[in-house]
Amino acid sequence: MPDSAPLLAVNDLHAWYGESHILHGMTFDVRAGEVATLLGRNGAGKTTTLKSVMGIVGRRTGSVRFEGTETSRLSSNRIARLGLAYCPEERGIFSSLNVAENLALPPAVRAGGLTLAEVHELFPRLAERADSQGTKLSGGEQQMLAIARILRTGAPLLLLDEPTEGLAPVIVQHIGSILQRLKERGFTILLVEQNFHFALGVADRHYVVENGRVVDCVPNSRASTATLQGYLGV
Amino acid sequence: MITLFGYPIQALMGQLLLGLINGAFYAVLSLGLALIFGLLNIINFAHGAQYMMGAFVAWLLLTYAGINFWLSLILAPLALGLFGMALERLLLRRLYKLDPLYGLLLTFGLALIIEGAFRQAYGVSGQAYQVPKLLQGGINLGFMYLPLYRAAVVVVSLVICLATWLAIEKTKLGALLRAATENPALVQAFGVNVPVLVTGTYGFGAALAGFAGVLAAPVYSVNPLMGSNIIIVVFAVVVIGGMGSILGSVLTGFGLGLIEGLTKVFYPEASSTVIFVIMAIVLLLKPAGLFGRTA
């Protein structure tokens, strides 16, 4: 579906934390059914971009359109209801909720989300540990839970912030295969990633972010670990 | 005469019952405070005033509209719930981005204004409120006389506390509330209208205070100062139980009521300070409170 209108179109997005101006006119889009990444150094504004799209950052200007609807003036709960689901970098597993409650927490925003059985088929460990306190899971299991709980909501666009951070290679591989399956199922994914190898394995396009701006867009076919590292000067 | 540890058992049981009744009010009031503190991060100093208003709404309804106790038990908490929600929407909401100290100051000021207004209108001598007919009288248990109404207060308070605790621990809405207490921004980003949840929670806390006020009307007299008399002790209960811990507030409320009652028997001079002594000891040994989670 490369020619279809973008599912998410971000134009000249600026964002502030208090007095500090973090995003300086981010412009990019994500097409329905693709996996796009935001790559860049620490502090480039990748996480802030996801938070701004989600409406969590208070002060923002510019335009964010989802399925044609302007969202930049909406509160985060209204944005989520349009069909965006967010998995934060720190995972945000609730310690006062058990695994089953964590999984059931985000309300459904659209029909067509995964059923609980399908979620458990993708992540069997979550069924086994349904009664455990959410934060008692291992880091990898918590990451699975953080992804799993937004699959039930029916939101077609998933915003994932560094899902591989701090995880063992075998778990990173597992998450990669899950993202492939989600893509086949029709989910659109905007991914913030520092792990180039992982990004190359799952994404269709890469946006290179520097100082709160997109400085280049690289199709996956032209990207390699070396070119991406060159872009980022690492 | 039967005695226990050299004290007449009648007196001992009487004080224990009194302690249990006080404990019931401590529990219901500290439950509301803990809920509000958990989600809003505000120490609701107006809680005592809301309790007093509950009692006054019942008394006003009876005096001017002939509405009986049972109907007041529903109407007064509803009125206080609406009052609380309006307060949250119009005033408290403006303070969430500031230091929690401002919330304490605002609610403290509100409590003074409300209390002052009621003193101006109704004086400080207190208004009597009859025990409802159905619960007048009592049962002679042999070792003590048990007034029906007071027994009912303890039972109803226990039921309310248990129901609230179950709703928070076992229902979907309770899970949302617990999650929003931990990380409101993320819960909102999942599509939950957290500001409405916050308003509802404050309203529910105020309604609980109003409910306790109606229950208290026949036990103590209906007095503009009744809230400020009890609220300091309730704050001590919340601190001992652990700020924001629901179960902790309830258990501590009843427990401290009993301890206070026992102190009245064994060492009456200390009965009004024993709770604060316990608070000081708990703060020294376990600063997060008996049931509190250390961050």
C-alpha cells in the first residue's frame, strides 16, 4: 500500500518541556500497514515525538493528522480513542495490578483487536503468570506485557518506544518476530529504536532524527548498519 | 461483679464498644482521605467539614422537610458528592501542577470557611438528632448493654469499608483507579478520561465523609465543630496506616479506636493522646506507615 494516503501525517511539529524547546519542526508520515522507525542519538527528540503525537506533552504546535483528523489540539485520551496505542520506553507496567489486570486495562477503542486467546497465543508466558504482580515479571516479560496490552484495543497504529532496550538477544529476536506477525496482520507501527540491526530486520523506512528534526528518510532497501551508523555519526 | 484485670467487665466492654464506634468513624473517614490522597495527591483538610456537612444536611432535611434518617442516609452523601465534585472541578483542579502543599492550604482554608459559616448560622451548642425508631433501644448481653443503633453503626461502617475495598481490588473500575494512582498520564494515553475519574474519586470521598456524618448525627450531637474535632485524629490514622493505603486506613481506624477505648479504662489520662504517641513511634520506626509501600 505505498501509494495510499498516510495513516499518520506529522507536519512542522514543535514541542516543549517547560522552557526547553525539544522538537524543532518534525515532519514525517507513516503509511498504513508499514513499519517506520525514528532513529537518532539520545536526546534527538524521538521519545518526545511519540509523546507529542500521543498528546502527552503539554505544549506543542504544528500539525498531527491521523486518518485525516487533526489531533494536535486534543487531549491524550481523545487521541487514543481515535486509534493510536502507545507503549512507553519505561514500559509502564502497573505494580498494583496483576498481569491479567495490566493486560485488560487499556479500553478497546475499535473493533478488530486481538482476543485474549490470540494475545496468549503470541505471549504464552503472560497466561502462565496471569496472577503475578505486573512488576514481578522479568524485563523481557514486562516488555511483552506492555506490547500485548495495546494489541487488544483494536488501535491500528502502534507507537513503540525502544521495545528492545536492555533485553537479551534471544528476546530481541522474539520481539522482532512478533512485530513481523503484527505487520502481517495489518498493524501499522511507528518504532523508536537504537538497535540498528533490529530496526533493519523489521522496518520499511527509517527516519533519521537530529536535534528535534527529521534530517533524512531512508528506505530499508538502501539501509545497512553501516549507512545508518554513518548518518548518526556513531 | 465480674472483673477482668481488676476492672469491672461492664466498664471494659462499654469502653471497647465506644472505641469500636469511634474506630468505625475513623475508618470510614480515613478511607476517603486515603482514596483522595492516592489519586489526587491532595491532603484533603476539608474532609472534616464535609463530615460535619453530612450531619447538618440530615438535620436540616429532618427539621425543615421532615425527611427521615433513612432517606438522609442516601440524600446527604449524594449532596456531599455533588459538592465535592464541584469543588474539585472549580478549585482543586487548578492546583495539580503545583506543590501538594497548596492543596492542603486550599482545603484547610475551605474547612475554616465552611465551619465558620455553620457556626454563624447554627451556633456551637449542637443540635440533637434522634436515633431512628427502628434502631432505638438495645439488647442486654448479660455482661453489657448493647445499644442497637451503635451496633448498627459498627456493622454498616464495616460493610462500607469492605465493599469499597472489594470494589478497588476486584473490579475493572478499581483497577483503573489503582493504575491512575500510579501513572495517570499513561492511563489517560490509553484512552481513559482521567480527569473525570479524578472528579468522581473526590466526589466519592466527600460522599463517604457525608455518609459518616449522617451516621454520627444520632451518636454525637450535630455540631459545626464536630469535623475539626475528629479530623486531626483521622489524619493520625492515615499516617499510621500508610498514606494512600486503603486497607491500612480501615484496619488502623478500627484498631486505633479500640486502643483509645482501652486506654480510657486502664489509663484515662492518656486516652486523648495515645493515638498521637503511636503515630510518633510509627513514624520513627516505619516512616511509610504500617501498611504503606516505601517508594
